[in-house]
Amino acid sequence: MLTVSATVCHARGRPSPETPSPSYAFEWTDSQWGRVLLMKDYNTRIVIFGVAVLGGASGLVGSFTLLRKRALMGDALSHASLPGIAIAFIAANWFGGNEKSLPWLLVGATASGLLGVAVILVIRNQTRLKEDAALGIVLSVFFGAGVALLGVIQQMDTGHAAGLEGFIYGKTASMRAADARLIAITSLIVIAGCLVLFKELKLLCFDEGFAGAQGFPVIALDAGLMTMVVLVTIVGLQAVGLVLMIALLVIPAAAARFWTETMWRMMLWAAVLGTGGSIVGGLVSALFPGLPSGAMIVLVCSVFFFVSMMLGTRRGVIIRLIRRMRLNRRIDRQHLLRAMYEQLEKSSGGPDHAGLAERTNRRISVSLGKLLSMRSWSRRRLSRAIERAVEDELLRIQDGACKLTQAGFTEAARLTRQHRLWEMYLIAYADVATANVDRDADKIEHVLAPEVIDQLEDLLDEQGMTIPVPQSPHGPLSPGETLSPGETPGVLGTDADSTPQRDASGGHP
């Protein structure tokens, strides 16, 4: 049991012995923790149920708005609902009704939110303003109107704005069973809409122009998506408020993006993270009554986001660093093997694949100095690349020089052929200058798919150049050999004039 007490002292000296010391205690017992965690209290069950279904629906809808690049749509619509709440309050007061009836206020908020949607669509489709400008206009104008109407309510003789602040900051603890049912029904409607229109909304998010060309009602789908955002936002006002509702629409979907590349899995992740964050945040608020539920829900979802950002298996920071490190190691190994092959090629007087294989079998070595001169590497980087190649049994070290193994020679020949095939393609079909082609080929050769290599080989076959390894298109065949002015490097087994040229049809792989 944890007890915290404070003693109030008199202004002069110590308090007299007969003066009792006031005590402020904050006590928790194991049974109280169990009651909250097991949700034995009726109010706790109501609140957790309401925020859980709201978090799941928000995650689903937020996935579409995030991919649609409308992450701030919920923010604009939540602020747009404030004047509707104020107008509903004033109208109920004029007609003698209950000004603070939740259904009545939600009707006003929904009407105001839908009006905000219509204004956004009109500004976007009928003017030259971009969507971010439309969102900013609706957010600022509607929220300003709501604040002005709240000032009017404060001046009314029979009305006061006490309690309306709950729609701004949220008031989860006061949620009743009727409120939870309303949230559940609305959330289920939104979830059903997302599932039924999944294919259409997916197409709308990724290629709106293609969806319109295929005959899909793009404007109607867009309006339907924003209507679902309005519904989730309005019912979420009671839970987290219009200021924090944007977090439930954005954070779970953004966190889910780090775990998957598939649309339906992203939606599932977003729903799970939104539901989990809402449940954990509600339980933390129940354990510590001084902490507001809406803020705790948002903070827990934020923790989920940062964990996903760091540990996500698809786009997480750590996994991306690991992939980048592996890619750099693979690139260094490929450059090392290609440099070894080119050195053997120069020492043999030309790209004679059979002769190079024979020289490799005789264990012809390449010194570290020659390798350093070919790559702008530090000695430490080269040493690490050599160590990894030795571990992979592609190289051997003897007398301070490197020697290709049979497996290493095969891999080096493949990499060199792949590099030069791509160089020839860039020269013949992309009009890349010979002096720059090596650099351009280096940027993409490491990620070429086998299908692309097959297409490049087919292109050479069509030109009558079926060869093991083509000659480098931007260098001499052997040390000391130079090209005469206007001469183009040839390819082994062909004349210089047989360099592939773009055909009349412009065909290329």
C-alpha cells in the first residue's frame, strides 16, 4: 500500500501538539488494481468498450485518409463540428429543450461537419486552390465561428457553456451506456463501410485518375470516405475531444505503415493499434484518476507509434539500417570481385574469358595496391571487403595478395558481364555518354532483376553478340592500348561497328 502525506505548518514555528495535521493520502491496494485491470466496475467496462470500438474504427478510416494524403482531414472536420454544437445548443434553448442533450448536440456537430466536407469539395473541385489550402480555410473559419458562438452562449440569460468544453478536450469518464452504444453502432457502420468499399477505396487512394477512367464514381467515393471520417470524428468528441481526435485518426495508421506493405494488413494493424492504445490508455486513466482519459489514450498510441517506428519489420528505423548495411556490404563485395576480374583482364591483354579462367586456376594474384588504385576506398574498407569475401570462399590471401577461387572467378565474371551489359544498353538506348556510363551503371547494377539481365542478353543475341563477357565500352583492352579519334571500343568476337544501336522501332528491354 502506497501512502503519501503532507503536513501544513503554521506561519510561526511548529504547530501545537493539539493541532491535527491534515493528511492527503493516495492509496492503492492489490484488490483495487485487480478491479481496474479485470474491469469489474461497471463504469470502467462502459468506458473501455466505447473507446476500444472507437479506436478500431478510427484506425481503419485513418488508413484510407493517410494513403489518400489527407491525414489532417480529421483535424479540419473536428474543428468544423464546433459551430454545429454551439448552434444546436442555442436552438435547443430557444425551443425549450434540453440544451445539453448529447444526441441533439451530435446532430448539430454532424451537420456542421458535413457542411465542412461540402465546402472542402467545392474549394478543391471548383477553384485552383490545392487541398491543403481548402483544409486550412475550413479549419480556421469554422473553428473561429464556433468560438464566436460560444461567446454568444456565455452572454445568454438562460444558457451557459459549462459542459460544452468536454467536446473540445474530451470527457471520457462521464461516458454512459447510451453513449457507448451510440459509439459502437456508429463505429460498426463505419467498419462495415470500409470493408464493403475496400476495393473501390483502395483504388481511389492509390490512383484516382485510373479509378475515374474505369468508371468508378470518384466524387461519390471521396464524399463517402469523408462522411465516414465525419461520423468517427463526431462520436469521438465525447471520448477524446476535437483537439485530440486527430491523433486517433493519424497515429495508428501511421504506426501500422512501419509493419507491412500490404493494404489490408495495414488496416488490420491500424485497427489493432488503435484498439490497443485506447484500452491501455483508458486503463491507465482508471488506475490514476488524476490523468485524463483522452490524453492518456493519445499518449499510449504515441508510444505505440515510436515503438513501431524503431522496430517495424518493413519500414522501421532499425530494419532499414540493417538492410542498408547489408546492401553496402554486398556492393563492396561486388565491386571488389569486379575489380579483381578487370585486373586479371588487363594483365591477360583482353577480355578472354577462357584465358582468364586458366590464369585463375594457376592462382594469378592481384596486389592490394592495384585494388586500392581502382576504387576510391580506404585501406580499412578494402580490408573489410576482402575479409568478408574470404569468409564466403570467393578469395584467398597469399603473400599479401588476393587470388580468386573458382567460385569467386565465376561470380566475378557474372558481375562484370552484368555491369557491361547494362553499360552497353545505356550507351545504345539511353544516349548516355561513354565517359559517364560507368557511374550510371554502378547506381543500378546491384539491384537488377534476373529478368532484366535476360532481356539484355536477348538484345545482344539479336545483334549477333553471344559472348561470355563483353569488353568494357569505355576503356582500352590492355595497358598502353589507346583508341584512335572517333573509334568506338569493340566487343569480343565482333567489330567496332557492331555496337548495338537503337532500332527503328525504338525497342529495348
